[in-house]
Amino acid sequence: MQRLLLAVVVVLAALLLARDPYVDKADAFFLDWLLRNTPASGDHAPLTVVEIGGGPTAETQPNQQAPVNSPESRSSAGAVSPLEFALFFQGILEFKPTVVAVEPPLKWRERDKNQEQVFLDQAMRVPKLLLSAELTSTPDPDAPPAEIPGFPHVSGRRGDLPTFTGIQRQPDEDLRLISTIGYVNLPDEATTRVPLLFNYRGEVIPAFALQAFLTWARIPMSEVQIEIGSHIALPGGHKIPINWDGTLMVNPNWSKLGRRFALNELLLLAQQRQKNPALESLHEDLILARTPSNLLAPADVFAATIATLQSNHFVRRVSLLFDGAVVLFIALLASRAVRASRIDLVLGLIAFTAAYCLIAFTVMARYTIWVPGLVPLGTAWLLGLLAFVWKRPKHRAEATEIAVSPPAP
């Protein structure tokens, strides 16, 4: 009876954990850990990332570094001259690309203004050019509000989407006339949850990664159906799962499914284009130019998001039936846990935790499905704690009567 009571306590504790709002935050940490340590697997994504420059991401004062998550650290166009970008366009145009996206907002230093026309002449040759800009929630009150077209078919609550009322940085008017604009605002430490949608003055607009994908896939915004908190429906029956805040779960390592070149490598390949048949498909790729602060930095979040959208292979949560099955399995172990020795109990908990994490890695790597961490592991360790202090049954040796034979006469 006491063992049954222990099993009931374990099940009730698991239900309380599942209803706690802090459990979702803890599972988010577990999911981030899974995604960061799960290698990319799958077919090649039609994405080519070109790294331009490797110096500081923004101009700073002497002996001062830009913060890692500041807007300046995410935009290094100020440290790269227009001539370097012009060389990039000249080299990539040898492969006749359809879509070229530039990740950092283009704002030149005063000393590089004389090179701006050279950049503009090359940029005008790109068939579809996507440039980036940054939104703000505290715009200049004297500046007139900019009009940004939004998706016409949107349902669901918009209050959880990142909300902005103005534009903080954007390309000059000459560049805006020959390009499409995407917005690169990211929350702090955004690596696995990347925003696809923003709320701009009541309109739902695409973020940079979604705009790049729609431009590459030739999907107009009028053909996109959005249900906030559920999915983004595309022509052909494809759906992109999104959270209530318009974010997409992304494996940061998925950017490795695309090709990656430095600017010098691209210029060399442009000269040897006829000698390398493997580069014939480059014109079908989405070309993404970025200016990282460190060429050895982890995979870029925008490249990983675009590769995820192109592959149509999204990270999803396992069914809730899995949670119930694991909790019931742990509850069934209650009768064995109270009878096991304390050393065996601790070793069993460690083995269960290691086996569960291994299963989580395997399911994520093969099927891009993530399993919860806190409820199953927390329930198992709660059972272990209760069983550890549980009073062990005493094993009484049964007395045996030994018949003594009478002495021989």
C-alpha cells in the first residue's frame, strides 16, 4: 500500500511540474542545449554565405569594445568599405545569382563616401537585392513614420509579437529604390529562437530571414496565410511552425548545410568559374553576405534560419503522450526503488539521466523532434529522493530447527 502511495505522489508531482509556468523556461534551456550540441544533418541547402571582412564590427573608441549583443555588434558594414561590397557584387555576379541578401545595415563611414557610387553601380546589376534595416520602438518624434507593407492575411493575437513604431537605421534612398528591405532586429542572445514576424504600427511584417526566403522562393506576401501561435501557411501546402511571439525554433548548426566562402575565395572562384563544374548551381542559391566580427565565430543565426526555411525541416515537440508514458514508467519503478540499496539507487538515477539525454540527442538528430527535460528528469530525481529516505524493510532470517539426534547407546 505504501509503495502505491509513493507512485501516486510521483504522478501528482509530475502533474504539478507540468503546470508550472517556469517549467517552460527550464525546458527552453534544455532545448537550447540540445540544439547547440546536435550536428546538422540533411541534404545541401541552396544557400551560399560570403564572409566579407573580419575586423571590428563597428567603430569604437580606443581601448573600447562593442558589446556582444548590441546592434553595433550585429552590424559591421561600418567597418567594411563600399569598395569591398562592390568587389563582392562583381565576383558573385559572375555566377548570375537570382537573389543576393546583405545582412548588415549599410551605413558608410564619412571617409568612404567617395566609393559609394562604385558600390551603387554594382548593386544595380543584381536582379533581386535584399538589404537590411533596423526597427525601433522609440523613433524620433520629428521624423515622419515610414510606411511598411504587411501581410494581408493574418489571424490570431498580435500582442506577443515584437512591437516597433519606427525605423532606426536603413539604407539611403538610392539603395531603397533598387532593393527590398528586411529587418534584422534580434532579441538578446537569440540563437535558437529567431523572430520571423514583427508588429509595426499594427501591421505584421516579415523579419529579414523570412523576407529573404520569400524573395528566393518567389512567394508574394499576398499568398501567405499567417496564424499567429500556430503556423505560416505557404502555397503548395507547406507550413512554417511559429510560437506566439512569432519566433521559429532553429538549430544554429543548420547553416553548415549551405556553402560558405570568404570574399577572397569568392573572387578566386569567379576567375576559375569555367574550371569548377560544382559551382554551376550557385546561381540557384540564395546568396547571403555578412560581415562577422570573428571568422571563427559560431554559425550565423540568419544563415541557419534561412537554411531551415529552405529545407522545410523544422524542429517540433514530441507528443504529450510521450510525457505521460515516461511519467507512468517512472511511477512503476517506485516499488523497485524503495527496495533497492541506496548505492544502487544513486547509480540507477545517473544511468537513467544519461540514457534519457542520449535518447533526446538521437531523436533530435534523426527526426528534429525535441523531448522535454524537466518533467521526466525532475520526476525521476524526486522519486529517487523519496526512495532514498524511505525506510527499508528488514530482512529477518527464518529460524530453522535442527533436530539433535540422541547419543548412541
